[in-house]
Amino acid sequence: MSYRPKNTDERILHRLKIARGHLEKIISMVESDSYCIDIMHQMQAVESGLKQTGNLLLENHLRGCVSDAIKKGQADESIAEIMTVFKKTK
């Protein structure tokens, strides 16, 4: 029987642990002088997994923290906070 995370925080943590395992595999591949293309494929898989996890984290933040901030009349502050994150990723 496989592990099924129950809530969003568990899902995020589970995905990050999977990414960590894949990253450890990539390190091992580099150390053992594996074929570069194989390493690049694994790196793309880790990047994709992290991107999906980031999207899940953002969705969770929007549904919880941002929604609460809007209800409290703090929409501008909440939007500015999110935008600083996106400006850093460029």
C-alpha cells in the first residue's frame, strides 16, 4: 500500500522529500560519471516536481492567507507580498 498524504501540508512535504531523493540520485550519478544526458533528464524531472510543489504551495497560500487578508481589508499588502516572490524568480 502506498503512502497517501492527507492534507496540503503533508502533500507539500511528501513532494519535497521525493525531490530530495531524486536530487540525491542526481548527485550519485554525477559522482559515478553517468552520461550527461541522463543526468539532465533527471534534473528536469526534479525541476518539474519542484515547480509543481511551488504551485501547490502558492495555491494553498492564496486559499488561506490571502483570502483571510482580503477579508481583513489587507488585500494590497498581501498582493505586494506575493509579487515580491515572483519578482525574485525572474
